[in-house]
Amino acid sequence: MKHRQFALAFAFLCFGSATQAQDAKAAAAQTVEPDKPLYTVVDGYKVDPDTLQGFRTWRAAACDRCHGANQEGMVGPSLIESLKVLSRDDFVTVVRDGRLAKGMQSFGADPRVMDNIDKLYAYLKGRSDGAITRARVSAIE
């Protein structure tokens, strides 16, 4: 168990932490695809079109019912904290399959969620990383 925790921590430090440009105007996070940032944020709440779609997916799936309007947790855990350690693949697995014993429903059959899973992850990861400072975002102008 300790080895797994160490391996997860090492992988997170090496691959999962976002390197943000701490420019007051903009921050871009880790990449999933080479040369493409996971998300782009300006002024803490203006985001790229994909991340905006992730926010809309969050709203459409009513995730706030359990995780809170600010993703800080209610009945479900804080996603701000969970996405600090949860890998993208683990995130997809939880959303797709749910955690029924813990009350997390499965969204695997919901195309509005699964078709936008990377965008949803980008939005939540931006919130978790602190680059997106408001729960409600708008488009970069």
C-alpha cells in the first residue's frame, strides 16, 4: 500500500502537477496533448471554449447537487481537493462507472457528460489547481 501511495505521489509530482504561468493576465495548465494546454484562464474566470464547455457540462449534469456549487463538497467530496491527487484516468473511471456504494451515480450512459469528459476534467482541474478562481466562468473575449 505504501509503495502504491509513493508511486502515485511520484507520478503526480512528475506528470500531474500543472506548471502555470503566473502572469496576472493568463495561466495555462498541464497538457494532455503535446503543445495543447489542458485549459487556458485569463483573470481567474475567463476560459477557453473547451473549458467553458466543461463548466456547462458540470451544470447540465447537476454535479453541484452533491459536490457543491463551488466544487468544495457537500454530500459528495470536494473536487477541489480530489483533483489534486486523482489522475485523469481515475477521474474518467469514477465519472463513467460511479461509486455506487458511496452514492456517486454513473454517468457512463449520459452522452452529454461522456462526450465532454475531457472538457469537464479541464474545468475541474483548473478549479483544483487554483487557476480558475470562480466557480462560474465565462469565455475569453
